[in-house]
Amino acid sequence: MTDYQQELTEIMDNNKNIFSSTGEVGKNFLNVHDAAIKDGALDSKTKALEALGIAIAIRCEGCIIQHVKGAIKLGATRDEIIETINVAIMMGGGPSTVYGGKALACADQFLNK
């Protein structure tokens, strides 16, 4: 069984390294992230769930882990995550069932810790 907290820690360490090494590119990416996720016409939780759905559909496991954690931190429930997975499956087909399963396992770990 994957330890998603351990995976998240590794991802975050890698992110610190890459963003501190890429200068303006890293800084600007983080600025884009912060601007995109902040409350606006849609609240931050909804945007985090959208990012999760996209991560599932494009099959980015590291993105899935980060966006599951972020969505939960913003108050997303298991049911909201499942509905997000459902939309990702609609858009991404069979491969999204695999990565959606990873997202749900990840959410279950984070929600139960």
C-alpha cells in the first residue's frame, strides 16, 4: 500500500528544490498557482477539486497527491472528491478509473489520519 503522506513529503521536498533552483520561472509558476486557486467567482475548494479532476484525467500522480491534500485542507469531503473523480472518469475514460482509484485511496488515507 502506498504511503501517500510519505509521497507528499518527497514531492514537497522536490518542489522546494526545483522552485529554489529555477529562479523567475519557479517564482512565476508559484504566483500563477496562488492567483489561480484564490477565491473569486469560484471558491478555492472548488478550484482545488477542479485541479484534482484535471490531474486524474492527465494521469499525474504527484499532482493528484498534492491536489487531494489541498482540497481536503480547504474542506473537501470524501463525497466531493468522489464526484470529482466521476467527472474525471467521464473526461478521461478507463485510465482515469486507475488514477481516480489512486486519488480515492490517497483521500482515504489523508481523511483518516
